[in-house]
Amino acid sequence: MTVPSTKTEAQKDNVLMVMIWLALVASAIILRPLLPIDETRYITVAWEMWSSGDFIVPTLNGEMYSHKPPLYFWFMNLGWALLGVSETWARLVAPFFGLATLLITAKLARELWPEASSEALNMRARMAPLMMITGLYWTVFSTMTMFDMIVTFAAVVAILGYVKAWKGFVTGEGFWLGLFIAGLGLGLGGQAKGPAILVHTLPAALFAPIWGAAMSCGRGDQGIGKWYWGVFMSVLIGIGVTMAWAGPAALLGGEEYRNAIFIKQSADRMAKSFAHRRPFYWFMWVVPLMLLPWTLWPRLWRGIGGRSAWQQNRGLRAAWADGGVRLLLIWSGASFLIFSAISGKQPHYLLPVFPALALFAAYLLSLKSQDNSPSTGHRIPVLVLGVISLIILTGLLGKDLIEPLLKKPLPDWVDAAEPLWVLPVVILAFGAALTKTIGARAEVRLIAVVAVSTVVMLHMSAAPAFSLAYDLEPAALRVKAWQDQGRPVAYIGKYHGEFQFLGRLTQPLASTASMAQGKNWAAQNPSGVIIATLRKADIPSQPTPISVQPYRGKYLVMWNAAGF
């Protein structure tokens, strides 16, 4: 049997990765509207930055917005300055950072294992990005207008810098350059989402003697104090990059804004989170779900090994002898433990450890790269994807039979879904389960194709439902028309800027806390319009609404203020 050249295999993996990225991005942008409240809120902050010309102190609905630093908004505005204002560019920023993260993860693999054979190194550098981009959480989240893709990119840059710095620490060449790269990564992460970047990077730097001594370059005879002095300097560089914005913003924004960005949104968020409170063990069952289908791949678990492998110094125990593996496990393990200890938890908080986990998996798989016998080792992951798709297909086709068994009715938008788009995935998955492949690399490709096909087809199926339940652009354009006519508009409840960008609004909406306050506002503004999000049962019969549309499981209702 002729084994394809390493170069040919690498080209296949590169082409497949780019095609997967394009498929995910295209399906998300074409088939899914901006999702309230997060995506619409963040693009609104960027829009108000563009409209006002104030690029230092962000605003939301005309009020100072302190929840996130401005780096993401700057990238949106940079594209708008070059290409014109568009939703498409704003939604491409995060996916481009996701693609850059895949590429720099491959670069990190080459820095971690320079002594490996070309075949093993190429497997690690190519399989890790493919596994990252097709883990089900990454496939969905990488196309969301959120900050964590930038943080993930920044974390990998910082880790890459520390690896280069350690080599320079031992050899005497490149030490300060590596620390400068690490500092830029820290600064980029700080500008994107604040001090959380330190959780993902600083433990790896502090425990460098543990992983560095086991790398091919060794520990050398340098005094370890120099290393920690260098780490301290890299943190100062990161702080300096972050303060290049935060300093002027604190002065221009005033005391309230200054306290918000330095205390409430930084120290308080890390020390005593005030949102998304969940128990310590929450990530322990969430992360395996985020990493599907790879957490169900038997070949990967055989590489890790069980009790007998540990006793015989194989699998995970043997891998610990490798410096690169030590770094990856410290990086991911420390982030996992620290974020588990923090009360506030969201799945995307751990997105920056995905590159570490993917590289670790690719390392284990590359140790048996000579296994060229035909195999169906991919069967379990693809069958699980097929079964999940089959359950969704059956549920959508039989929703009229299922709904009476539930305690509450299904949202109206479920009826808009097109279930037959899921059928090709079911056929593909079960067909792939019957196919034999040769080697880990081929299995990765096949599982990756089925995983991305699942996400794309689910987008196709859900597109009409997304449009019905989440597309606020028509409502936003109505608000714009009313404002252009001089009619004030008020939103009952907490307004997150859902209409500002979609309607290209230049005036803020009034916001009232309750229906009673809304009635008072209507009495004072009889020419205006009232908007509220209500359950179907809570929509009053009088006055007659101007408009009622499904919205996030409830209804978006609009009334003329006169008579409200």
C-alpha cells in the first residue's frame, strides 16, 4: 500500500479546514439573523460608536456602556470605515479571529514539538484545528457576534509567546521577543474582555519550570528568577496595552464609568460574580457536551488509556513526560479549576482552552500514526450525530403528537422549521458509519465532515423559525420610520439596544420599568409608540396593538401611545 506524502495530506487538511470554515460562516450569516439580546446589543454599541464618533467611551442606547472593552467594536468600525456600514462585516469579525486561532494553533504545535518527525508534527498541526472547528460548540459559537473568539486568539498568542520565551531563556536567543509577544497577547485579551485573559495564560507561565524542563531544549543553567522577572514584564506589557484605552476612557467617562471598568467589571466579576451563578461542578458535565462528537471517539480514549495503561506507563501517564503535553494540561486544567471556582459560569468562558485540548488529542493520536489498516473507529461519533439528527427530525415531524405530552405548548415558531433539511444528515451519518477509513487522520476528516454537515443542515432547517422568532429588522425599521416622523418611542422593560443598529437609529429609545410607568409615559407622549415583550396570555385586549410578532418564545407588541 502506498502511503500519501505528508505534504499531500497537509494540503488535504488545509483545504478541508477552509471549506468547513466557509460553510459554517456562510450558513450562519445567510440563514440566521442577529440573535437578540447579545448579538444585537454588541453590534449596537459598535453602531453608536460609529454614529457618535466617540471611539473611547462606548455607549448603549445613548448611555455609557462599561460591560466590555472596545476592541471588538473597533474592529467592526475599522471594517465599516473601509467597506461601509454593513451587518455582514460586523458578523465576520469573530469568525476571522476564529480562523486565525486555527492557524496559530498549528503554529503552536510546531513550537511545542520541533523534534518530532515530520509526519507526527504535521498530524498534530493539522488534526488539532480540524477537531477544534468541528467540536459542536465551536461550530456554532465561532460564528456568533461575541467576544470570546478574540480572547481565544489572544490566549494562544500569549501561550505561543511564552513557549518562545522559554526557548530563549534556555538558549539565550529570543527571550525578550517571546515575552513581548506574550505581552501583546495579554493586552489583546485585556482589550477584548478584561482580566479573564490572565486566567487562561498566567498559570502556564508561572509553572513553566515544570513543562519547560521536559521540552527538547531543557531547562538550561539560567537562574529561574530571570524567568519570573520576564513573566512580570510581559504582564506589565499587557497592562500597558490595555491601559492605552482604559486610562483615557476613565478620564473621559468620569467617576461612575471609571469605577465600573476598574472595579465592577473587573475585580468584582472575578472575585464575586454577580451573574450566571452555577455550582462548582457545572463545567464537569458541560465541557464534554461542548466537545461532542470528539468526546465519544473510542480511538481518542484508547490513546488516553485506562488503569492498566497508567500502571504500565502508557497513555496519559507516558504523555506527561512530554513538555508540550505538560503545558497543554496545565493551561487547560488551571483554567477549568479557576473558572469552576468562580460562581458565574457560561460555556464560552472555557472556549480558550479548546486549542489546548485539541493539541493534546492530536498528540495522542499521532503516536499511532502508522496504523494503516481499514477501520470503522469513527462509527460511534458519527452514529451519535445521526441519532441526534434523527431525534430532531422525528420531533419536528411529530410535534403535533408530542405537544400534548408536554406541560406547556411549543412556541409558535417551531411550526416554521423545515424538518426535511435534517434528512440528508441522517443519511450521511449512517452511511459514514458503514464506511471504513485508514488511520486516525482519515477518521478525523470523516467525523469533521459529518459534524459540520449536521450544523449546516440544522441551520437550513431552522432558518424559517429563526426568521420568525428572532429577526427584529422589520420592527427596527418601523421604529426608525416613527422616529423620522418625530414620534417618540418607549420600551417597557430593560432595553438592550435591539433596534438601534438594525434600524440605523440615531436617537435613543425611552425605557420604562413597568406597564404602569409605560402608561404614564404614554399620557405624556400621546403621539408616541409603546413597545413591550409579553407572554401571549399577558397581552391586553385593549388597546388594539399596532403589531404583534413572535419573539424569543414570547411576543413583541407595539401600541400607539394615544389611548394606551
